[in-house]
Amino acid sequence: MTVESDARYARQRRLPEFGDAGQARLAASRVLIVGVGGLGSPAAQYLAAAGVGTIGLVDDDVVDVSNLHRQPLYGTADVGRAKVDAAASRLAVVNPLVRIVRHETRLTRENAHALIADYHIVLDGTDTFSARYAINDACVALGVPFVYGSVARFEGQVSVFATADGPCYRCLFPEPPAPGSVPTCAEEGVLGVLPGLIGVWQATEVLKWCAGLGAPLSGRLVLFDALGARTQEIRLARRAGCAGCGMSHSVSHPASLSQSVSHGMSQPMSHPMSQSMSHPMSQFMSHPTEAEPAASGPDVLAPETVAAWRAAGTPMQLVDVREPWEHRTAAIAGSRLVPFGTLSEQLDTLDRTVPLVVYCHRGTRSRVAVDWLREQGFAQAASLRGGIDAWSVVVDATIPRY
Ligand SMILES: [Zn+2]
């Protein structure tokens, strides 16, 4: 820990429950904020200030003057700017030690897996049901928890969904309401401070989870009524037969992938207090190239092994399952782009008889893809351990890291 970060985080490190270990866990954590609006922008400020190591921001909107009454992350001069850009500039001022990753896009059912797979926890700051259900289904499939929040008029709600043993959003609301049946904030109005309160409440849950503190707000829905100055807590249970998290999994995208990435087949993100290798703390403790679960065996290959195959001219198919913008940013020469969400459609273009090496950014998406490919008869499918990031460190330093 540097002298600067020593002083910056002194007040929270002084808490015995948090301490230097909590700070280190935050530094190793990767949090995705979906929607940098009323909920996401106050949350982002506190998460950055607290020292969360990597914060991803997903938003395709620009700052509008009507946003400013509840989104004080932005100023009048930001009107017209992309929210992810304005937010990244401001957060860099709040805490330059934090890495901000901008995803200037709208989260959809098609890209949700790819966006979420590189993160440990999601903060849902969306204002559409389609995005919320897409987050829920991708989080359940990937084993990544998400902190839900919503506001309308003078009321707000908070909960944590999709933990290893807690309910998911569909356990509470099985299907989205009919379009237009629920008024939006724009139609109904909202008191500006409400999303601030709820967004900071969500940030509190994220910090607790990342640092391994306290009891997560899982299995409980908190309702806050600002006018009555009252809170109410509703117990939620996991619902048998839930289309989101029940065993009869039927919702995730792509449809054919949903079976293989439902419970138990993917790599569930466990609670920080467990010893799972996929926890932020274990990333902190291990070498960056070993951040992935240290699985051995033919379904995961070390970068050195793949490099040796290439040098020897061993026949193989090298497939990149990231998104097109990532492929443009950095790619391994000779690899073919097949984004994760299109894998099932492009299956027939791959050869089951030739070794298939799958890579992504850090090795998470590729492992989920390989699990599924093996079920589809690709017995020689293997994931590149640590993804292109490890490849850049170990094999080819000319490939930019991002
Ligand atoms: Zn459920």
C-alpha cells in the first residue's frame, strides 16, 4: 500500500472489521455498474472513493439537463456528453487510483453475459425491465450476484439477488410487466434525493460483499417510503420452479447455452468469506496470470502450452469469444472472432476433430464457453488460462492490455 492510499483510506482501514485486508479486497474487486444515472452515479462516487479496484460503467446515454437534479456526478457543463465519459472524468478526480472501464452501450439480453462475465458483482442502476431481466438471467447463469435498486416518486426498494443460495429477481417477479403498464420515472416523477439514498444503499451492499463484511441483503427486500420516513422489510425465498434460478432453467441467452451455464455448471462467484479462487481476494493474492480458478486438465491450457503448440505448427482452431470491440483492441494473430452470444449459431462452422482453443479477456467467458462446447461434442475444446491478458504478459508483450 502506498503512502497516498495509506492516508486516503485511513478512516475505513481503522475499522477492525475492515482493516488492511478489507482494503486489499476492495482493491482486487471488479464491480460493474449498469446505468450511470440516478442510482448508478451516486453509487459510483462512493465505490470509487472507497477504493474499489476496477469499476465498469455501462450506459449509452448522454447527460441531459433534466438529469442534473438527481445525478450530481454530472455538472451543467457535461450536458450533451456521453455519461460514461463524463462519469469517468469525474471519478478520476474523485480517486485516480481506481481503474474505470467504459462500456458505452446499452445492456441487452445479447451482450449481458459478455459484459458481466469479467466482474465480481453487478450494481443494477437500470430503469428498464428488459435490462433488469437481462441482468438477472445473466447473473444467475454466471453465478454473479447483483444489487438491485429502484425508485419511483417518493419510494425506493433495495435487495441483493442471485447469490449462491438466495433468490433471484424472477423469484419475486417471474415475468416482466406488459410494456407501458408501469409508469417510468420520467412519466411519474421522482424526488431527486431518492435515487441518491437508494444508490448509496446499493453501494453499501457492494462494499460489504467485496470486503466480506456483515450480512448481505439477500432474501430480503427493503422498501423505503420517504414521505412517511419508514422502512419495511419483506422476506423473500427462492421459489421452486423459478424460470430464472430454478432447475428448469429456461431463460438465459442464448437459449441453447442456458442449459449448460445454469447452476453448478458455471463457476459460481462465492461469497468473499469462502476460499474460492474466484474471489477478488484470491486474485489479489495470486499472480495476475493465475487469477482464474487454478483448474488443471485438458479443458484449460496455460499460455506457454498454447504458444509451444503454435511454434510447433500443431493444428488448432483459435477462437476469440469476446466482443468485436475487444477483438479490435487486442487479438492473438490467427484467431477467429466468435462472440460468446453467437457461439450457438456459429457452431457448425467449427471443427470437432481439431483442437479448439478458446480465449477471452481473462479466462472466465472462455471457460463457460468450453464447458458448453464439450457438451456439444467438442471433446478437444480448451480454455486459454488467464485469457489474452495472460497471453500478453507471458507470451507476447506487443499485445496491448486493457
Ligand atoms: Zn429465481
